Amino acid sequence: MDPSPIPYYPVNEFGPLMKGLVIGGVGILHVFLAQFAIGGGMLLYYFERLAQAGVPDTRKFVDGYFKVLVLVSFVVGALTGVAMWFTTIQVGARTIGIMLDEFHWLWATEWVWFAIEIVAGYAFYRFGPQLDDKTRRRLLLIYAGASWMSLFWINGILAWQLTPGGWLDGGGMWAGFFNPSFWPSLLFRTAVAATLGALVACVVINTMDLERAAKAALIRRASRFAAPMALMPVFAAWFMAVIPADSRQWLMGGSMPMTMFVGVAAAASTLIGGYVVVGLIVKKLYINGATATMLLALAFGATAAGEFVREGARKPYTVRGVLYSTSMTPDEVTQLRKDGAVTKDPYPLRDEARYPTAQLRHGAKVHRALCDACHTVHGANALVELTRTWTDDQMRLNVSKLQRTKGFMPPFAGNAADVEALVQFLRWETAGAPASWPISDTPETLAQIATWLDEVGTAPMGDAR
Ligand code: HEC
């Protein structure tokens, strides 16, 4: 047999945790910490300038606990960043490969800014108190600037996954980088970063050994940093306007879980924004440690919901129009309809001996190749539960016409025998994995499935952009 033109990478399974959940969990923590490290850096620079202008207690703030927090979140942010690559490479090696191919030097640029950020941040942390004013200011400016620049570069690459824009028409690397969602997501994330910096500062100021009036004065200054939050609805609306129409529809009612997450993110942000803008900036209220911590927890929830939405909006692609979440291109799906989904998949099943028949082994492989990226059998988004009430024929029809069953699933990338093996595998799992199971391969069944596959074709539901 010829080697497959489709590159197959070994993938990992995370048991009842769906792959997307594992990546999502690490990603949310990473985004939260990294965004705080950026906003915290900008806030440190602002407070350092205040200190040099003689504003009381600001120097104490800059050289105190807050600096340590920025450093810790920056280090843990960096570690979780590495963890992101470590998990994504086990799940979507091909996606990472395309990103590297396309943005090699931009990625290297991002890395250089990151290295500058590390050096400046560490130098300030280690030597800050001994340095003169000018050097302190410069170091903090370099730290804050470099950390924002690393966001600038990585943001372009991540936004390209959802809205490749002119890159799809051969516009090249820069068209891909400055894609339609580049600016709204960069501005949105910058506003989030500044807000996180302000909220953490409010918590830290409350722990400082100062009179209440002195704390209030510092809090008023810190909360100004959250003012860009007022523009977040504008950036969010801009983002919604440039994402593909089908994704937008899911976020606005088409998919209830996604719509709810949009709602959670919007509501939490409105609460924080309302408190900060009306309470702290306009009415100059005092915020105590507990309230600031609550707002920060809300911000974490909003970040988590927002990242879930951003990842979800990309389905069924990891690179819109180019690569499905199953690590296959649209052309390859057409090819696999003829060749069979797993004919050339070189990797054996982990638990081969579990399955009483070859058809069930086949079905397990089809599941691994075509469904496992977004489903598990029994755990998160469990196929056994989603299909439990369906009749066999209902399942055959819905799997054959997968992209019509839900628009955020890719077209089924296999033939009639693959569909039937998968259906039998899921039925067998639903029945509790009994020791024997009948083979199901009557010509009528396979012919019916083939008709359904032909009817639905291999075009995805949404447009390419
Ligand atoms: C790109 C991600 C993705 C892939 C790949 C994928 N699905 Fe789904 N699927 C989803 C999502 C998201 C849902 C919605 C779950 C919900 O509504 O709770 C879903 C829903 C379903 C449902 C329930 C549909 C309904 O209307 O109730 C079934 C059945 C299903 N998928 C089967 C499969 C099978 C079988 C495969 C592999 C051949 C597969 N899916 C591949 C993301 C995916």
C-alpha cells in the first residue's frame, strides 16, 4: 500500500476528559496569568512614574508585594504557555505544524520580545531597589512594552486560526497576520490586561500597611487603569462583526452552550465594569480586599467563558477553511470517503484486546480518527449519551450527514463501512461492552448509508470565512 499523503501523528487520549477540555483548562489559566502579567507590568510603570513625581506610598507599592505577583504570574504564565504547546502537540500536531510553517519568523519575533520581557522583568525584580530613577523607569517600560509586544505577535497568529481572511486568497503571511479579527482581539485583550492589573492592584493595596485614606488614594489611581473596560463592548461588537457568519449565529442563539458562555462573559464584564467605572472612578468609592477579590474571581470567570467562546467559534476547524479539528483538510475528507477513514492510519489501538470483533476494532479506530477531537465515548460530550435514545437507523443517518446534524461538526471522512463500524462500536459501548457482539454488514444497510453519504456530500455547512 502507498504511504498516505495525509500525515498521521500519534495522538494522546485523556480518558473521560475531552481533549478540548484539557487544552481549554490549561489555556484559560495561561491566558489569565499572561494577561495579568501584561497589565501588571503597565501598572507598575505607571506607579513608578507617580513615585518619581513624588506621589506618596507609590514607591512602596512598586517595590512591594505587587511586583512579586507580577513576576510569579509571569513565570507561571510562561510555564503554562509551554504546557499549552505540550498538550496541543499531543492533540493537534498538524495544526501547530501549519502555524509554524506559515509564521515561522513572526513566531521567532514573538519569542525575542518574550526573551526581552524576561530579562527586563528579572533585572527589575532583582536589582530594582538599587537602581536610579531613570534606569528603573526604563526597565519597567521595556518590561511592559515587551510583554505587550509578545501579545501583539501571538495574537495575530491565534486570530488567523479563526479568520484567515485574505490569506485564504493567497495574500501571504502578512495578510494572515493582520487578519480581520487581529485588531478587535488585540484591543480587547489589552483592555482585559489593564483591568486585571487594576483589580489585582486593588487587592494588594488592601493588604498594605497603610492608613485607610492612603489606601483609598492609591486605589483611585489604580482603578483608572480599568477605564479601558468601558470600551470592551465596542471591541466585542467589532469582533462579532468580523467572525464568520455561522460562528456568529452560534454565539447569538444558535448554540445554547456557546450563547450562555457569551452571556456569562458579558454579564461578568458588565458587573466588573459597572463597579469599577461607576463606583471607583466616578463616585470614588473605597473597595475592600474581599470585594476586589470577588471582582477578580468574576474576571477569571469572564476570561474562561471568553476563551471557551473563542475556541468554540472556530469549530469545525482549527484553521478556518483549511484544516478541520480532526487534523484533515477538506480535500482529504473527499479522498477518505473513497479510501476509508482509517485504512492508512498506522497506529494500533491501545486496548486492542478489549474488542470482541474486527468490526468493533475498526469502529474504535474511526472514532479515534474522526470524533475523538471533540467527543469522548463516556466522559465529556459523551457519544454514548448523545446517541442513547436514537434508533440504529437514526444514528446511521445522523453520522453519515454529520455536518447537517450539527453545523459545527466536519463532514464524515469515511465510507459506508466506516459509518457502520462506528455505529456498532457506539452501540456496543452503550450496551456495556459485552464479550460478544454480532457483525452488522448487510449489503442493504451499507447501500443505504452510501446513499446518505452521497446525498450530503463533503462540503462543510458554513462558508470558508
Ligand atoms: C469539531 C468538533 C466535533 C467533531 C470532530 C465531532 N463532533 Fe459531534 N458534536 C460536536 C459538538 C460541539 C456537539 C454539540 C454537543 C451538544 O449540543 O451538547 C456535537 C454533537 C454531536 C451529536 C449530538 C447531535 C444532536 O443533535 O443531538 C452526535 C450524535 C455527535 N456529535 C456525533 C459525532 C460523531 C459520531 C463524530 C465523529 C464521526 C463527531 N460527532 C465529530 C463537535 C464535534
